[in-house]
Amino acid sequence: MPRLTTVEKVIRAAHRIFDRDGAEAVTMRRVADAVGITPMAIYRHFPNRSALLKRLSDDSFQIAAEEWETRTRHPDIERRLMTLLDPYLDYALAHPHLFDHSFSVRRDDARLYPEDFRAGSSPTFNVVIDAIIDGMAQGVLKQDDPHDVGMTIWAHQHGLIVLYRAGRFSFDEAQFRAFCKQSHGRLLDGIKAR
């Protein structure tokens, strides 16, 4: 097994701290202590804490997108769109701090709708858009703006997760997941071609 570079060690340590304690806990000193280097050594690779947090966020998006892509390789459009719900729920519930930083916290470097999304800058959103475009081309989904439809699907899923994490559901996790699937199915029924 190849040895990790200093950058890889820094990213892994920062990721563990972030995942466990949130963005506020990721300090250069704390990450350096976890890696066994001086805080100044991190600055050789990341000019500041914001750059390190951005790298964590970007890596999380890329990993999520790759997982979504592998889990949604199916010719049936409805099945593909239903399957996208699971990895999103998994990520949100297993990694709440990373999820919040990626999707719920105002950040200067966050992608903006519509321009960044229409330009293909969001690796996760691109997976959804590809499925929607395929569905419209096959006549399975109503003709519409695929990016607007994708944003509607995302907002629906995200809203349910935020409400669940805020304690607005009395469901346990299994019940919540079942409710999300039913609700997502209802939304997909509304965008199907008749």
C-alpha cells in the first residue's frame, strides 16, 4: 500500500474532524495535531482554512457524484430517478456536518442556480440532469426545462431532510426513508409524460 502524501493526510484528518464535530472544529492547529505536523506545514498546501474547507466540500461532491453515477446505471428512467434518493439520504443522515456545509450553509464559493448548474459545474446535479434529459428524450417525462425540473426534485428531497433533522417528523429513520420514497414517487408521477 503506497504511503499517503502530506496533503492526503491533511485532507483525511480534516475530513474526520469535520465529519465528527463540524466545520467550526476544523482549525489548522487541530488538523496539524491530528497529522503530527506543525500548523505552518499545512499552509504549504492550503493558503488558508477556507481553501481547506473548500477542498473538503469539493471532494465530497465528487465522491457523491461518482457513487450516484454507479448506482443509477439503469435504462429505466423512473428507477434511475428513484435510486438517486438513497445516496442523498445516506449522505445527509450519515454525515450531517458535511451535508450542512455542502448544501445548507451560506458560502461565498457555493454554486449558484441557474448559471453554475446550467454550466455543468455541479457534479451531483449533473447526474440528476442526465437522467431527466434522457427521460424527456425517451418520452417518459414531460417536456420542460430539465434544470428547473432537477432543481424541483432536489429542493423537495432537501426540504424533507431539513425538516426531519429539525425534528419535524415523529418517524424513526426507517419510517422517514419510506415516507421520502413515497413522496418522491408522488413528485415523479407529476413530471411523467401521460
